[in-house]
Amino acid sequence: MTSTFGSWTLPLWQSLLPLGRDAQTGGYQRFSYTQAESECRVWFRQVAADRNLRTECDKNGNLWAWWLPDNSKRELAGAIVLGSHLDSVPDGGAFDGPLGVVSAFAAIDLLRERGLVPARPVGVAAFVEEEGSRFGVACLGSRLLTGAMTAETARELTDADGVSLARAMRRAGLDPAQIGPDPERLARIAAYVELHIEQGSALAGMGAAVGVAESIWPHGRWRLEFTGRADHAGTTTLADRRDPMLPYAASVLAARTAAAEVGGLATFGKVVAVPGAANAICSAVHAWLDARAPDEARLGDLVERVLAAAQDSATGHGVTMSQRRDSFSQLVDFDLDLRDRLVRALAARKIVAPVLPTGAGHDAGVLAARLPAAMLFVRNPTGVSHSPAEHAEPADCAAGVAALAIVLEELACR
């Protein structure tokens, strides 16, 4: 991949690109506390060290790098934090997450080149397990930081191989007994701004390279378990089957219909058939529903319809069905004063940044419950994301860095 943000950022971007990349698909496999993600964490520390930024890993596994005012050695009060995440979905794209981290470091570089120094501390954050690809809960690092998820619940999370979060953290040299809310750290942050590739193509239709987030739709993940009876595919009559794949299939179709009717989105993107033999009827099917909608009422309606259809079909086919909600995020309206301040600062530099909502969840949405938070989006010409085909043009990435530098100057250098 040769995409760049501009000549000043090319080495920074290219140093991260190879880490965790699948040579066959071009996608990324950067899962929390694995070798690939560990290499990304080393990259983060090295980039910070190259810029003489102080680094730390908090008790929840989140990484921080600090650019401090000349008169500040230890005090971090009133900090402005930029950042995103470095982990990926399975076979994810290069931009989702890393774009925000690279752009944060690049924005600091730009201000330094202009001879500017911060009047308050500036942080760059890389939150752990934002995608939830390994342990099933999105934005886990920021949820733990803010107390949106309890430490007890988090420690018991397991990956597909049965490895618990606690065990994975110990392997990475962290102490899982220490995880949990960090109110002192949050109290030192005056604002958090996250730059992200747009996961959609609204900006392309507006002719704008960057945008500002207005809100994040409420969304959640539900795990559905269908338990039937394993049997032979070639000898068991249709009438004698208790096939859990059938109510699962009914659920997929119900999700598409319900989403269209309520104006939301519903996706079954992960399914595990047990035991998974091509010539056998499954004994069980585990499936994950991702559901999103403009408001919580419509989201609740959508999920209720899907679960009702799943239960009806399961009953009709002699299959047991159970479900649990793995995660849920309420509607997020980003801080209005901070959002408008960003729009005005960009407009003063002749950058028109449309304000738009998004259906995608982010750490900024979790942090918004505890402190002023905002987001910038960089144009995605096709709207494709969570895929190796995810792409942003170099000129738009450069515009995103320039916009983030303007925001940082507005918030931290005055």
C-alpha cells in the first residue's frame, strides 16, 4: 500500500502499514494482546520516543503519549487528548483506527514545525480492544476507563479459544486485578477529539474532505444460541430433524426485514456451526446480531422483532433458543459547545466541515458520557470500511491532519 497523508507523514504511515497485514488478502489481523497488536504497541512507543513524548500504559491496557508545556513536568490537568485505536476487525482495512493515531502524531509534528508550543498538556491515546474482535465487547478499553463495564465482567470475557481477558493481559505483562474505572485520569482531560475515516460516503456526496460528528446512533450486540440435535445429513428425514440452522436462517431474514421497516441496520456478521461438518446436521449454532438505529425506541423495536422471529422458528423446529446482550451503547450527542468550536475554528481557515451523524461506534462515544468529546471524519469515497478495500485518498488524509492540527491549536495552544 502506498497511500500517504503528505510528505511529512509518509515515513510514519509506512512504518505502521506492514504490522499485522495478511499478505494474501491485504487485510489486517490486529487483535488485542496478540503478536501483531503487540508490534503496534511497540510502534506507538517508538513513535512517541522519536518525538520526545512521555509514554505510559494505563491499568486497562490503553496507551498514552504526552506532549507537555515547557513549564509542566508532571502535571497533566486540563489536557487535550487526540487518538483512536490500533486493533482491527478480522481482515480489516488499514485506516479504521490507525488513521486517527497517525494523524494525531502528525498534527503535533505540524504544530512543532510552525514553532507552536502547547499551553496545556496534549495527549495521544490508543485505546485497546476498540473493535471487540477478540473478546466480544467493543470499546473495551474506554468502557473500563469510564466504568461503563465492570472489572469483574471484563476479566471473565473469553476469546474463541477460551482464553480469558485476564489471562491475555497477564501474558502481555499487565495485571488484570488492577483494571477498572480511572476517575483521576478522566478528571485531567479537558477534551477528547478523535479523527476517523468516515464509515460511509456522506462526505463524498457533499464534496467535503473532512466532517464533524454530530451524534452516534444507539447500537449493540446480541448473542443468539440455537441448540438442536446432531444427526446424519444423508439418512435423517426432514420430519425427524431438530436442525438449529433453520431458526438461525429465519433470524437473518427477519433482521433484514425489521431493519428496513424501522429505518435501522441489522447484521449477522459472525456465526459458528457446531460441530461444523459438511455431512452432518448441527447440534448448535452460535450467532451474533449487530443492531443499530437512529434512536433507542426504534432499536428496541428492531431487536424485539428479530428475537421474536428467532424464538418462533426455534419452537417450530424443535430447537432451544437463548439470547444475551453482549454490549450496548446509548445514543451519543457530542458536546455541542466543543463541536461548534471545532466547526468555527475550521471555517476560520476556509475549511467547510459538514456536521453529520454516524451509525458506527467509537471510543469518543464512550468517553462523551464523562467528558467533552468530538470527532472529525475523513472522506471515504466508496464508503467501504471493515474491509481490505477501505480507502481514503492521500489528499483527504492530508486535509484531515491539517484539520486536526487546527483543532489542536485552537484547544491547546491558546
